[in-house]
Amino acid sequence: MTERPRWVKDKSLHKDFEVIECKQYDDYKDHKNDNSCYVLIKVDFEFYEIQVAVCNYQHEILKVFKGKRPQDIYHAIFDYERQHNVQWFTEKQHIAYLGKELKKAEIALALGNSGYYQE
């Protein structure tokens, strides 16, 4: 059995519990593109909002979603996908990337830092 993490206080451990050591992610070798789209993220300081452009691989902007908070934007994107029966985000890695970049944009917006860049 793997040792209980010190930060886990009041939870019981499942019989198959284990701690998995994660290898370092290589931004180039481990990256997988989503087949449907890519995104462009912009912090708009004039209107105090974050904008996300969903683009196809012909480099056309399909939709722009804008809002003040990451959760407003990603909920709107995923609701749009569901309501219009489209699947832009099929790779979980791409969904996690969107969340990470939206959080960075939110912090830049809150700090008034125009140095935000999308990875």
C-alpha cells in the first residue's frame, strides 16, 4: 500500500489507492491539437473583459466569446457547443489549456498588466 499523503486528514483510502508521480510535460512533444479548432485569447483593457476567438484550421474566426471571468466564458462556450451540436473541444488537454489561459488573462486584467501573452 502506498503511504497516505500528509495533507489528507479525514478521508479513508480506497483499496486500490496509490500516489502517481507525474513526469514533466513537454510543451512540444506531448502537445496534441484538437481536430476541430484552436483559440485566440485577448485581454481587452478598454472594456475590462477577456475575449476568446474560436478558429478553424482554415484560420477563420468562427465565434468570439467575451466576458469578465473565465467561468463566464468557458460556460458560454460549452453551452454553445451543446445547444448547437458542435464539438470544438474534444481533447481534455485542450480544455485544461483553455482554463489555464483564461485564468492567466483574468489575473492580467485584474492587475492591469498588458503583458499577457498566450502560450
